[in-house]
Amino acid sequence: MIQPPGESPFKYQDAGKNLQRKMMGQEYDALAHAKETKTPVAYLFISGNIQELFRAFGFLVLYPEINALQCGIKKAAGPLILKAEDKGYSSDVCGYVKNDIGLVIQNNKSPMGNLPRPDLLVCNFSGCNTYIKWFEALSEFYDVPLVMLDVPYVRDAAVPKEDLDYTVSQLHDLVATCEKITGKAFDKAELSRILELSRKAEDRWCEVLEEAANVPSPIDAYFEAVFFMAGINIFRGTKECVDYYDAVLREIAERKERGIGPVEKERFRVVMEGPPPWPHFRAFWELFKRWGVVATAATYPKVGGLFDTGLRHDPSRPIESLAEYSLQCYTNWSLDKRAKLIEDYVKHFKADAVVIHSVKSCRSFSVGQGDFRDKFVREKNIPTLLVESDLADPRYFQEAQLRNRIDAFFEALEHRKLTAKGGA
Amino acid sequence: MSKAPFVERFADLATDPTFPSVREWKAKTGRKAVGYFPVFPPAELIHAAGMLPVGIMGGGTRVEIDHADSRMQSFVCSISRSTLELGLTNRLDFLDGMTFTTICDVARNLSGVWKRNFGQVALSELLHMPQHSNHAAAVEYLTAEFARLLKRLETLSGETATPEKLRDSIDLYNRGRARLRALYQVRALHPERLSAAESSVLARLGCVMPKEEHIKVLDGALEEIQARRARPRDAVRVILEGSFCEQPPLELIETIEESGCYIVDDDLCLGQRWFNEEVEVNGGDPVRALAAAYVNHSSMTSVRHQGQSRRSETLVGRVRRAKANGVIFCSAKFCEPALYDFVLFKEVLEREKVPYLSVEFEEKMGAFESARTQVETFVESVLFA
């Protein structure tokens, strides 16, 4: 396998990543031809998305967030964001939104190909108020109806029955809307068949994540998992998705056999909180790799569903199960629940520290992270580093500053480890 | 320029971050007080449970941020940072509880920070407010949400909020909102009689005063206003939009008015007059009546999805009804809901040829000269267009 120059020193043949790239390519190709194939297109958000329902009705689903992520990693985000700012969007609002508005302005000609207009906008609300404002804008720009799925925020240990009932009732409304748009009757058996495939992929995804409990870890549960998560985020309910995770698992098995991991020698294990800076993804990873840091767990790959907490789609209760799933995505959890999950990760995945990457764009993720740090450091004695930049806007990535912070943190952590050993 | 009478009389009390009127009320009555972060206040529920609802509207110009910096990033609005600062410096220790609503991601997460830092000593609740209008399941849901909060409020106060008490509270707050609507009517018909700075102070008093007393103050004010005989100025009629949560410094509102504007409608202190019409109980379940009022008759604002009707069209309708010559967007720095809507608003105003100006503010802004120049230029361009 030929690695482009500047790629990571890790030379392993990246089967999972390559297959993921191929699947993404095919998906964007289908989207580019949606009009010719007369396939209805629904726009959805990743957090708690209910793609299986749309799959059952034969929709293609487009995720503006994924487009923004792709533009970020392909270094196309900067100019798109500026286009949206020229239109009046403030420098202080979410870069993903501005990236998407930039695409609307240039008639959806994207680095991933031509993107279709929506036939339906579904704001599956969980986790982010900006979602509402985002699709309100698209609804005006495209003159397309917006369906709101208002998903209650999960605050207490158990979800109250009313919260679940409310979500279920809205899903029934949504089913009726889909019937109207497609002219097809709802096929419950088909949805159950799709959910069975989702469940299989979810089992395998959790196996992938669990591998990071090994010492040393054969995978990076952040810098690699953000690619591995594509399946669980956007290809659930397909056989290809199940096969994809089988391929990833084979790759990991092989890594373990050959003693290869994401870094040459694992020196530090961390739990990562927050989305990565897509426009500077590799540079950001390198800042950790040079210290032999491996992320053994991360919260960002759980935005599409907290399957590692035991959550699964249940084909025997399709609509209820979709409702349960929509409620249980990471950013729809209260800060208290999020902090506890991170602490559990630290224990289970034997991490030395927590690293928080706080992004300006996503207040839903980032507001409260300073309080996490306070809690972890003062109450839990978990060394915690908080660094700031952005997930979409390349202007906020200050590499020299980040390097200084990260170096200082791991120097101190190394010292702490040595003295802990010496003093024991 | 001398201060307008109601500003002179009430501004200090309304914006004092030491909350003297609330402390005094607590000492006098021996009862408890529960704060609410904007925009929507569950005031009737707190009142019916025998406690004082207190609007916590940030630190204004008088609070330095020293401790909240390490918990809240520099890229969030002043009100969330200064409110947390008030909490971390024990300046809200007179509160027995605090409520938040899901108005935006910052407020929602602030409630989580609040719960960790103060949840051990005081009630800390977040209400998920439905994003649907005219929707039966949303009413059902919010009824349950309100009932859950009410139960916790009752436990806190040790008093039962009987249906009678709830009806009385709703009636009381209906009367308060009717007075505030009357103030807005004066400003729409006779803006020379009451400035926006004055009316915002009168509304804001409702944050720190028992509603019974607030109504008395408003009645007195309405009477006084009736007797005012000011001559109309040659001013531009504008709508102020974007101040539904964090409040601009009073000096900024005054600056806009002094620079040649009549602010004939605004969304200042919006939570104080949230419902567009009376909350109708009609002998039914009062909690459900409140929920139905929220879902079906709320003020439409940037923190409330309004279904298929468009925010931009709502604004144009308000401009026409108020016979306004223009719109001044006055939103807090970093306020995402307002900043997103600004683009939609701006586009429709351009299509409809309605002049507009955008003035961003922060709690601690100290200089208003550039705002003055901006508004004066805007006024000239409208007058001589």
C-alpha cells in the first residue's frame, strides 16, 4: 500500500480505512445521481440520527455535518467559511454551519462531488440547538419543509417515560410524513430487517472499541476511531456496514499478532474528549504521537450513539428502539453523565490522563469542559489537559501554542509516572 | 443628559447584582427564593409552591469575571459567564434553587455546571422546552415536565401547590403581563411618553420583586405615563431585535434613543411577558394550561423554533404592525441563536426595503460613542433616504 508523503509513520496496510473511503465514495456518487435515479433525499444530523427509518422508505440520506467534516479534512473549509461570513454569518458562529452555507452559495459543488438538494429536512434535534438554526436557514434557502424531531435532553439516570413517549409520538408523525413524500406505505418488517443489520454492526463496533483496553492498544480509539465510526454513523442497517466492521476486526487481529499499534511504542494512554480539528487533523495527531500517546477511549465517536454503554437497536420494537437510540447520543447527555462516562473510560481503558480538545464551533460539546477539568483534577486526581481550537475553522489552530501546552503536559505526566514508580 | 424618571427611580434596584429587594423579602417572610435563568421563567410554578421567583439576568456592568474564566471559555456570551461568576463568588447564596431552560447550548450546559457546583446546597433544574407549536404531544410532554419540576419545588418549599393556588398564581402573572403589554401599547402609540430604557427597567423590576408589588409599581407607572404630555420628536421608529436573553447595558438603549430613534417595539426582558395572550385555565388542569400556553401562544424568538412559519416573516409582520421605519439588531456578542437569525432577517429586510442596523453588545462594554455614531448615521440615512 502506497502512503502519500507526510502520512503517519505507521505503515500498516489500512484495510478498514480504505474500505471506509470506498464506501464514502460510493455514497457520494449515489447522492450526486439522486435526481437521475429519482431517489428522494433527506438531510439529517449525525447525533442520534434515525437513518434506518429513511432507509426503509428508500431515501438517500445526506449529512451536512459529514460534508463539513470532509471539507475540513480536504482543506476546503476555509474559503467556504469566508463565503458564509460574506453573506452575514458572524465569525462567532459554528464553522460547520458556515461551511455548509458556503456550499449552498456555490450551488452544492463540493470536493466530494455535486450534492443534491433536499426533499426533506429532518432536524433530529438531540444534542445541539445550532442544528435547529442550521436547518431553519436551509429551509428558507431551499424552500423545503423542515420536520422537527424534538428529543428531550437526558438529565437523570433513567429517561422518564414521558420523554420516551413524546419521542415515539413524533416518530409516528415522521412515518406519516415519509409515506406522503414517497407515496409508499410504511413497511414495519423492512424496518425490522434493517435494524437487525444495525444491531449486528453495533456489536462489532463495540468489539473494535473494546480492543483499546489491551496494553499496548492495537488501535487509537480517537485518531483512528473517528474514521472507523463512519460505518456506525452513516452506514447502519446495511450488510456492507457489518462486513466493514468484520474487516476492521480482522485488521486489528492481525495487528495484535504482529505487535503493531498506532505508535511505535505506547508511553501514555489517554481518554480524549471533544471533536478533532479536521483541517489540521494530522498535525494535531503528530503533537501526541511524538510523545507515544495513544487514545484508548474517546467521547466524540459516541455522538452517533452510545453503543458501548449497552445501547442496541431492537428489531422487535422498531419505532420505540429508534426513539431510545435518538435520546442516547453523547451530546444529548447531561454534563454529569458525560463526566461519569469519561471517568469510567479512564478506569476501564487504563488511561493515564484525559485530554480535552475544546472547540469554539460546538458549544454543545465544549461549554462545561472547564468544569470537567476542575472535577477530574480536584476530585478524581486524573491529570487533565484542556486545549482549544476548532473542528472546522482553520484560523483557530495555533500549532506552536498547542505544541507548548501538550509538551508541557506530557513532560509533567512523565515526571509524575517516574516519581510514582520510584516512590512506591 | 438627565435620566428619565423611571430609570432614575428603579434602574439601580432592577439591576443590582446584590439583590437587596430579594434578600429583604426573604428576611421579612422567612420564605425561599428560586432563581431562573432567561429566557422562559416557570414563575407561576415557583410562586404557587410558596416561593419567590427571581430573574437572574447576569452581572451587568458591575461584576468582574475572575473565577468563571477557568470554567467557561472566552467564546461564550457575557451573561453565562457573569452568572456563573455570581454563583462561584457566593453572591447568589440567598437562592434556594435555580432553573434553566433549553434555550441554547450554552444555557443548557451552564445548567450542568450549575448542578455540579451548587446542586448539593440548592435545587438545580433544567426544563426541556418543546420546539413544537400547536402540537398536542408537545403539550402533553411539557405538562409532565412542569409537573416534575413542580413536585421538586413543593419538596423544596414544603408547601403543596394546590390547583387553586396554581390558578391564583396564573391569574396574578396574567395581570402582570397585561400591565407590561399596556406599557408596550403606550410606546407603539405615544413613544414620546415612555422610553424603551424606562419600560425595560419597569419590566426588569419583575425579576427581583414579588409580582403583587410589581403590579402596584406598574399601575403607578401607567397612571403617571397617562399624565405625561411630551411633544413628539422627529425620530425614526425602530424595532429592537435580539435582546431576548442577555440585556444590553441601559446606556446603550439610551444612546440609541438619544441618537434619534423611537424604539416602538423590542424583545428586552422577553421572559417577563412571554405569553402573547392570557393563560386560560377555565377550570381545567392549571399545569396543563401553562404548558398549552407555552406551546401555542409563546413569544416567537430566536430560541424557539416556530414550525413552518418563518422567523423572517414574523419580523416583517412586526415591522408593519409597529409602523416601524427600520430594525436595529441588538444582540449579545457570541449569542448564536440571534447571530444565525440575523442573516435570515437581514435578507428579508433587504428584499422588503426595510433599513436595518446591527449593534453588538457585551455586559461590560463601557464606551457608547461608536454606537452613537452608528445610530446617528443610520437615522440620517433613514430620514434622508
